[in-house]
Amino acid sequence: MKPEAERIARAVSPALEEILGETFPVLDDGFVRVVDYMGNDASVVQAARVSYGAGTRKVSEDRGLIRYLLRHRHTTPFEMCELKLHVRVPMDAWRQWIRHRTASVNEYSTRYSVAIDAMQATQPGRWRTQAQQNKQGSGDPVDPDEGAALSAREAALHAEARATYRERLDKGVAREQARKDLPLCTYTEAYWKMDLHNLLHFLALRMDGHAQKEIRDYATVIGEEIVSRWVPLTWEAFLDYRFHATGLSRMESEILAAVGAGDPVKANAIAREAGWLEPGKNGLKAHRERGEFARKLKAWNLDVPWETD
Amino acid sequence: MKPEAERIARAVSPALEEILGETFPVLDDGFVRVVDYMGNDASVVQAARVSYGAGTRKVSEDRGLIRYLLRHRHTTPFEMCELKLHVRVPMDAWRQWIRHRTASVNEYSTRYSVAIDAMQATQPGRWRTQAQQNKQGSGDPVDPDEGAALSAREAALHAEARATYRERLDKGVAREQARKDLPLCTYTEAYWKMDLHNLLHFLALRMDGHAQKEIRDYATVIGEEIVSRWVPLTWEAFLDYRFHATGLSRMESEILAAVGAGDPVKANAIAREAGWLEPGKNGLKAHRERGEFARKLKAWNLDVPWETD
Amino acid sequence: MKPEAERIARAVSPALEEILGETFPVLDDGFVRVVDYMGNDASVVQAARVSYGAGTRKVSEDRGLIRYLLRHRHTTPFEMCELKLHVRVPMDAWRQWIRHRTASVNEYSTRYSVAIDAMQATQPGRWRTQAQQNKQGSGDPVDPDEGAALSAREAALHAEARATYRERLDKGVAREQARKDLPLCTYTEAYWKMDLHNLLHFLALRMDGHAQKEIRDYATVIGEEIVSRWVPLTWEAFLDYRFHATGLSRMESEILAAVGAGDPVKANAIAREAGWLEPGKNGLKAHRERGEFARKLKAWNLDVPWETD
Amino acid sequence: MKPEAERIARAVSPALEEILGETFPVLDDGFVRVVDYMGNDASVVQAARVSYGAGTRKVSEDRGLIRYLLRHRHTTPFEMCELKLHVRVPMDAWRQWIRHRTASVNEYSTRYSVAIDAMQATQPGRWRTQAQQNKQGSGDPVDPDEGAALSAREAALHAEARATYRERLDKGVAREQARKDLPLCTYTEAYWKMDLHNLLHFLALRMDGHAQKEIRDYATVIGEEIVSRWVPLTWEAFLDYRFHATGLSRMESEILAAVGAGDPVKANAIAREAGWLEPGKNGLKAHRERGEFARKLKAWNLDVPWETD
């Protein structure tokens, strides 16, 4: 624990230094760029070792320790690294983004300044239908001809909103009031800073397939282009132990044990007690949790112990 | 410190109970209502006394202790009270609201559900000009005839945005994408929960004259209609020690001492060293900090020691 | 979303009301008691429904929705409930407790008041040996005869520390300085308030077998005696989807799929690539992650595809 | 707002670079050293300008903008800078330190490792008496002869505690249990990271004369040796607008206006209404708030309008 040397230098991430300030485009007119950062993989290790003592040095090298920390959700050492981004995002995606309360944020103010003159435009092939199953998601693309009409109508509405905003400013209306009818997809910009632990949580939620496509595009760029360069060992461990990890509930674990023991009767009994096996018109009634577990079993090449699914 | 009685009841605020669930209208179609709460003035006192010990009981009764806590910024006892509101707010005001990161929030989701069919409409007499001094604020009202034209144009844009949104939904576009061109003033709803310490901070910032009128209207209702009933002693102390308090910087305090000593030469010397007295075309160059302090001196019926202001 | 009724009452948890203020003893002289609370299972449901819209009402009844939320880590609705405890804890356990930063805390101050005259005493049969495997944990009990000697020595040290503290106070030393040599196991008291989401996180970590026994005793009482009464549906879901849940990393999932397919060669290849199968003196070198997964496979009655473990 | 250049370098603080890793001693065996940092004064300015727009560039140079931000409590731009310290602190001071919940912390674990073999020792001349007025503070030094006896007794208790701890470890007691009777003044070490906004708040509270001397010593070193080098413009503004600032309550402001108007009758009326002027045996009853304001008036060379004080 004694300071090893009087004089030290800041932790550096060479691969991140390569792209400092570089603009990664997202959507039609957005971007993400790294403005500043603190720490690297070694900073995570250093913080973990102050907690766990010198003894850990013998048994684990850095990669192993980082993987151990992520595997066991020892999250505090990851808070020792910080990333500061400059982002340009449509306000409707930003509304989701800003819900992550652990960030530090300075956003472009349309009270002080005239709003950024850019609204997210949708290409004719990029309109999406409402998902059938997922009440909050998107499904197949809209028919391209319909899409062309939708895009034309979108452009007309943007022009109207822009003209109305301009007219208000020309007539002397206060900026803070004039902006009230800008469309939600108007671009904003911000400095956004977060520690690595909270950033991984943000990425786990926003890179996920259930996240809306627009914010998912940003999260994917932040993860794959930036975090992967900044802290490569942490990024690899995040993918292995979190992003591509699977969870099993108590019931799932018990059913899996019955399946492993070749006892489908017991497996069905557990599922029945959990309320998964209510009879419907044709076989079992649909049950989302049962369906999800059946998909897991199939992916593991194990037998699904009930008939439907 | 020993538990005084085995069985206790929850802390109650009788005046808040009177208005539980009641809708306080704000703006043209918004509201605030209390859904639930925890604690009252006595809860603040109880928490303070566990910290400061039984000794404080002798010298201070409840009101005195609450005022002492607020005066000395002993803020943790105020965290022991919680307020949960149901609010309906235009999204552009909500964008400011949500920047307070210490709240718990569940907002109406326009991914899951069709957006609320209400946009904030501006009466002809309610358009405001850009403030001259304050780059971020509003000044005098816009001329009413201009206002009528602005309101008509606003209504047309709302109709167009609404029709476009409806058309998208009718054509099967996903809700999460269809909403992208709704105006920022579209109403949203949320459950919003905060502890009393952070709520007072929110109110201090958002009831302030520099806050935008729309969110100020909400904050004023929350403060004057709700917090004043819920924790009347805390509310009174908040007004006396925070909302109507004045701060003096080191320089202001030193100049005040020179003014008090009847030594304008010294007062000017301090101001000069602070860079407040740079000569301009007619007397002194404008200086915002100097001007603010001059206004304080005048309010205290004390002489301003320099000529301009 | 429209307010259903003008007048409402606070959410109540009948079973928690039964034990409000009641003291649950922990360790030799500690306790936990509920001082106040806000919300119940229905408050979680209410908050979730404002986000997910009225549509969810049809398909899910309350229990199902709460289980869905916990299963998919939709955590914000659980923040709508708050619990305020009065606790009496030895300072060394409190040091771990206070690391949870999302709580509101008012602790008994030994600057203001004379320290609580109670130190945690260890019965002769309660001394624990250092765990062999787990560098941070405890193993078997210490031999009872040794234990008696240890307890006697502990009592002597407590007496000495108490006498020294008393002497300092008698000589007029400031309380804030006199306390400096109290043992870490001196009891303190605090009001401690946390929302249900963060409380479940606290319980998941502190009820876990890796947590130190002392704080685990407190967490277990909070969970089993208090949370189980307060929000029974949430508590049941917490046990099923979190406390008794199992996680599988990407590698574990891939090996499980190979095991399920009856392909031990492939399973070994994946494990080898993951660095799990380094040869040692007798069979494979010890590897903690491999060992943990082997235990999971055995619990599921599935074959471990490598020889050691 | 458009990125000015594709390639940028991290913000650097030259004077802080000079002392990176350097150990600043505090107390008899503690220290503070900077391990890493992010940002500098210019980072605060950069973040403020994204909010307030390019317009501010004309009127304010960096120093003026930083002072403006601190004067008006625009705190978010200060969150863009981070400081990571390695500290060695007695646990009783650390107990106060850790109450600041906005930090990231990794502390040396005495579950994993043998406790640091150092306890804070008090020199004979450093014992302090209990303050008469301030229930939580220290007053004059203890008589040196008494001090010598107190220090001898302290050394004996430390030796006894150390021997007991060693004996437990020798007998195989788990480290997590063996530590339970270490004195509160045993040193611990930690990495501690905080953003500049929250750090200034920490310093305002802990450099204050009401803070306990031990933690005040740490805070003073962090402020005067580290923050002053890191962000010199922010540090200067912090001293002028926060640390050496004075607050006036509503009542104080009103009384000051009456004093300024030469109207002691009105001043007394306001004070009387505020409950400050209750008659006692000799003149007025003691009243802390009144006394504090009287001291302010005297410091400003203004007349105190009532007799006592």
C-alpha cells in the first residue's frame, strides 16, 4: 500500500488517444466523439488491489482480475475510470438517454441560443411497423412506397416547424418560448460524462435488442468503437459476463435439474406449480416466461419437457 | 435513543391528507397532485435528534431546531421525508424538470401507448419577447395583435403535427418512431418522487425568477400549495433562510465593512482591485457584479460608494 | 392516466403496520425496527402502469406484473416505495453498511453525545477461523477452549477501552477526541432510509453467503421479517428471480449447449479456449471459474465434460 | 458547436502534473496524494459554453465565466473535472469522510488483508478540552501534564489492542472477526475519486471551523495544496464566492435595511417579531442567531440596534 514512487504519470489508453476528438457519425446528422477520459484497464486493477490487498497479485494477472470482478459484480473498481463524450442526438433519443441519472451533463441551451437547425430525417426505407408481440418495439419495415409518402410528409412538417420557429424569432419572441413547437427529433448537443461502471450499465440496457433503434445505434458506437479501444480487457469481460450472459430464475434452475435428471414428470410438476402450464384451446395457453425458457433449453440442445413451445 | 414504545404509527401530515389526490391545475392543461408521502416536520426533528443527541431537546423546540438545521445547511434530516407526485407537464418543461437527478421517475411511455393528445397552446396575450439583458429569459409581452397571429400559426402547426402522427399510426408505423415529430410542448405524465431536501433544492432553483415561466408555474404550485401544507415549519424556514436569503461574496463583505466605516475611498479601492471599476465612455463601464451589489446596498439603504449605478 | 378520483388515501401495507416500531433483536445487543414507510406492492404496479400504459392491465394481474418487472430488471417502479429503519449496529458492521450510497442516514453523533456504552461481545463458541479458500471469509468455529480464552481477553480489552474513554471524559477531553480509541465493535444507532429498489440490491449483496456474518444477520432480519411483510409479492419475486437466480456467462452457455448436444469434445474445446484446462500435477490445475461451473452442472444433473472437478 | 478539430489532446493541468503521486503528510502517519485527474479550469469553461452558447464567448473571458458560474451556483460544469486521491486516514476521520456519498471509493480491506499496523497517536500537547458553547466541538488544549498522562494511557491501550489482534490472528481467528476490537483511530487507506463540484462541497464543509480538526487537516491539504494547483481559477472563485462568503436570512436583510436607514426602532421591531429579543435576567436572553448577526454587523462596522451583544 505504500506509494511506490513519488512521481507518477496519468494512466493512458493508447488506442483511445488515437481517436480523441474524432467524430463517429450516428443516424443522419448525429455523432459521438471522445473529449476527455481518465483511467484505463490498469486503473481498475489498481483500485481492486487496494481493496483486496497485495495477496491477489500472486494469483491473478490483470486480465483475470478484471474478469473476476465483472463475473462477481464487484463494481466499484470500474468507477475509477471516466469518459467524457461530446454527442449530437435527436431530442427524442436524448429523452431516453438522460434518464440515466449517474451522468454529468451540459447540454446546448435553446434558451441562450437559437436551436440547432437540424431535424432527424427518415429515409423512405427506414420506416418501421409496430411490433406484433412487443408492445413497445418495432417490427418489419414499412412498404417502401408508403415510406416515400411518409418521408415526404415528414419533410413538409419539418419545413413548417422550422418556418414557424424562424417567424417567432423574427417577431421578437423569446427563444425559450419560440422553441416550444420544434419537433422532438430536433438535434441537440451535449457534453456527457460517466464512470465506466455506470457506462457499462448504460450499454447493457441500450445496446440491447429491446432498446429503440435510434439510441441503440449510439450505444453500439460508444461500445464497439470507443469502450473497446479504451479498456479492451474490461470490454471483453463485459461481453462475456454481462452482455452475452444468461440468467436462470429459481424455477428455471429447478426445471433444468429435472431435465438433466431425465425426469420430465418432475419438470412439468415444477412448471405447473409456477403457473406456466395452464391449458388453452390448442394445448397450453401462451406464457411468455415459459416460452423464453423453452428457447433457452433449445439453444442448449436440451429437451423441452412440455408439448407446446 | 432507546425505542420509546414498541408500537408506533406512521407520521401523518393532517393538512396534506386534506388534499391527497387533489388536482392542482397548471398551464392550460397540466396538473400536479400528491399521490403519496412519508414523514412530516416531526420526522425532520426526530432524525436530527438521533444525530445531535438528547441534549438538544432541552434548548430547542421543534420549530427552532428546524430553523437551525436550514440556517446551517444541515440537510440530511430533510431527506427523511418523501413526496410522490403525479404530474402532467409539456415535454419542453419536463426536459428541464428531469435534469434534477435525485428523483425517482416513472413517465408515461409513448413507445407502449399512443401519445397523450394534448399540446400546450399559447393565448394571444401570453407570448413573451426576448429579454434584453438576460440572454436566456423573457421580457415584455408581445404586442397582442402579433400575439393573435402567433397563436393562430401555433394552432395550425399543432393540427398538422397531430394529423401527421395519426396518419403514421394509421399506416402501421411503430409508435416509438411515429412520435418523432410531435412538438416539444406535447403533454406527458409521470409519477415523480423526491425527498424533502432535494425538493427544496428543486424549488429554490425553479421558483426563482430566472427559471422559465412554465416550470416556475409548476414549482410555485408545488411549493405554495403542497409543501406549505405538508411541512409548514420547514416551508417557513425555507423561505426565511433560503428563498429570501441573500449571499455576500468576500469582496461584497469587505466593501460593506468599508461603507459601514464611512470610508468610501477604501470601498472604492477594494472594488477597483476586484476589477469592478474600469472606466468607460460615460463614467464606469457596465459591470454586472458591481450592479448587483449596488442594488443590494440600495435595498439596505446604504450608500453606493462609486458614481455609476 | 386521468386521476381516477379526487380524494385518495395513502398506500398501506397491513402486515407491516402490525410491526411498526417493533424491535427485532440482532447480535448480542443490536436491533432493527421500522419507523416509517411509503408504498406497498400496489405502488410498484401503479408506477409501472403509468410507464407501460393501460394496455398492460388486461394481460397481467399485479403479481404477474411485479414478477415481470423483476425478471426483466425494470427497476424504477420499485423506487416508488421507501422504508425507514432505526438500527443499532456495531461500527465495524456499520462501516460495510454505509458503503451503500443510495441511503439517507442520520447517525448518532459521538461528537454531540457520549458514545453508546455497549460493545459487541463474542460468546466462546462464536469465534470463527479464517476460511481456507475464501481469502475474505470465515471457516469452521474455533475450538471452544480457545474460544473461552479469546472471549476473556476480549472482555478485558473492552473494559480497558471503556475505562480509558471514561477517564478522558472525566478529565474534560472533548468527546470528538476522546472516542478515538473505542473499539470498532462499539454500537452505534442510526435512522436509515432507502427505496425498495436499492434495498433489494442491498439485501442481494448482504444476505449472500459471502457477506460477513454480522451484517448478514441484519440483512436477513430486514429481508425475512420486514420486507417479506411489507411487500410480499415483491419479496417472493426477489427470491425467485434474483436471490435464488443463477447466471451463465457466454462460455458457460456455449459449454452447456455442447453438453446438451452430447458433444464433450466440443465442450472441452470451448473450455480450453477459455483457459480453463491448463494441465497441473494431477490432472487439471485448479481453476475457480471452471470449478464453479462444474458445481452448477452437477446441481443440474448434467455431466461435467472434463475429468477433474 | 461543431467540433473544432478532429484530433485533440486531453486537458492538462501543468501545476498538478508537478505533484502527481507526491505524498502530502497529514496527522502523525496519514497522507494524501493525487493518483489521477481529468480536466482543468478550461474544461469547466468548455462545458459552460456548450450550455450557454457561443454568445458568452464575447463578453466573458475564462476567469470571469468561472467566477460567474460559482457566484450563481451553476454547478454542472464543475462536474466535468475529476480528481482521484490515494489517502491514508484514521478510521474515525474516515467515518466522517465516507458520509459524502457522491464519491467513488475503494478502501483497503481488513477482511482480505491484515489490518494496517498504525494507530493515530496523540502528542501530549494535542489533547483538546470539550468546547463550552459548541456541543460538538473542541475548546482549549488540555493541561500538558494531564496530556502526558493521557498519551501514556493511549499508548498502553494501543499496545493492548495490537497484541489482542495479533493473538487472534496467531490462533487462526478469521481476519474479518479479529479486527473487531481495533481502535477507531487505526489507519486505513483508500482510493477516493470525486468530481470538482462535489469536491468543493466537501471542502466547504470540511475546511470549515466547525469540522473536527482531524478531517479539517485533510481537507485543508486537499484544498490548499492540490485543488489550488489543479484549477487555480476555480479555487480562487471558490474562496471568494463560497468559502469566504456570508449569507443573510430574510430577517437579517430586513434588519440591515432598518439599520441602514438609521431606524433602530424598526430594526428592533423586526428582531422582536423574529423572537430574538426575549428579556432575560440581565438584559436580553442569549439567542444564538441574534448573536451571530450582531457579529456580522460589527464586522461591517455597523451599529447593533439592541443592547446585549
